[in-house]
Amino acid sequence: MEQQAPQAVPVAPVEAGQGLEQMAGAVQTTADGMGMAAHDLSVWGLFLQADWIVKAVMIMLLLASIWSWAIIIQKLIRLRSLRAQAKQFEDTFWSGGSLEELFDRIQNRPGDPMASIFVAAMREWRRSAAKGLLTTEALRESLRDRIERVMNIALGREMDQLERYMTFLASVGSAAPFVGLFGTVWGIMNSFAAIAGSKNTSLAVVAPGIAEALFATALGLVAAIPAVLAFNKLNNDITRYGNRLEAFAGEFGAILSRQLEEKH
């Protein structure tokens, strides 16, 4: 019995062009996947992949933002407490009670700037009265000047404490955007240098470097905007509180002046 030769299975012809296109597509897909894996566009990834100068700019802006918020919160709490204490002291001062008794009660521990101004004026009054410096018109006039001077000194000292660190907020608000812009310019310069070295202008190559650079500008704005807004509000609140202290000093000076005239 004769054996039959196996029949060949027909194979569809493969076009050379189609095979090359498939290979090219596979290579491009692999390259895109590697590019996406190499560039992490999250916030942390942008920081880690940035140049060391850009990193330094980002860290500086982040620290400035944290310190600004600490100052803002402290100032808001402090001003709120001072307004409440000033109202309480004014209620006590204008209640009709003895100023001598009020001075004896708070002279060692004045609780707020308004009380400090009151204590400074009353202490000068008592010292002069104890030394007998109220006998002549010239001495009384000198006492008026000294009382006004010590109240102004106490007012200036308290306002200096209250305005502490406000310059820092103003500096962050004005300088932070420019610091962030410096980081952006430096990062974009590095990106263009990398593009020139690789001779590849595709968006996948350009975008990560530009994103890292622009992240520095974003941090600059994050630090500057709250600082500017808070500085304007806090500066207005501090000015109003200072005017309140000046008004009290003027009224108390007038009261002491009337008492000096009565002693004439």
C-alpha cells in the first residue's frame, strides 16, 4: 500500500510593509510606556525630579509659607484677645470706681497694652505726688508733659510688640512670586538644554521639565497670596487697635490734667 505525501498547509503571505509598521508601533508603544514610567507628574514626583536649585527654591517657598501661616494665626488670635481685654478694661475704667484702687490692683501685672498705658501714667503721677512736685504751676505743667511722654513710650512699646513679624509677611507677599519665577526660569533653561542634547522636541520630552519648572511658580503664589491678604487685614486691625489706644491715652491724660487743675 502506497503512502501519500503530506499536503502543504497554505500560509497567507505577509507584506513587508505591514510587518515593519507593526514592529514600529510596538517599539513606539514600549517607548511611550517607558517615558510615562520615567516621569512622575505628581507633586512629590515633580519635586524629586527637579534640579537642585529648583528644589532649593521650592523648599524655601514652602518654609516661608508655613512660617507665614504661623504668624497669621498667632496675630489673629492675639488681636482677638487684645480687643476683648481692652473692652473689659474700659468697662472697669469707666465704671466710676477709684483709679487708685484700680492701679493698686493691676500695677504689678497689667494684662493688656491699655492697662500698661494706664499703669505707666499712674506710676508717674504717684511718684511726683510723693515727692511733692504738685505745688507750683511749673511743676504741674512739667508733670503733664512727663505723663504724656510715658504714655507715648508705653504705647510705642506695645505697638512694636504687636507689629512684630509684619515685615516678614510683607516681604513674603512681595518677593515670593519672583523667587518662584526664578525657579521656573532656571528649570525651563535646564529643560531646553536637555531638549538640545537629546535632539527630541516631542511633547512627552518637553512637558515634564516644564511642569517641574512651573511648579516653583505655583509654590511662589501659594506663599504670596495668603501673605498679602493677611498683611492687609492684620495691618488694618493693628492700626484700628493703635487708634483705640491713642484715644484712651488722650482721654486719660485729660482726666489727670483736670485733677492737676483742681489741686491748684
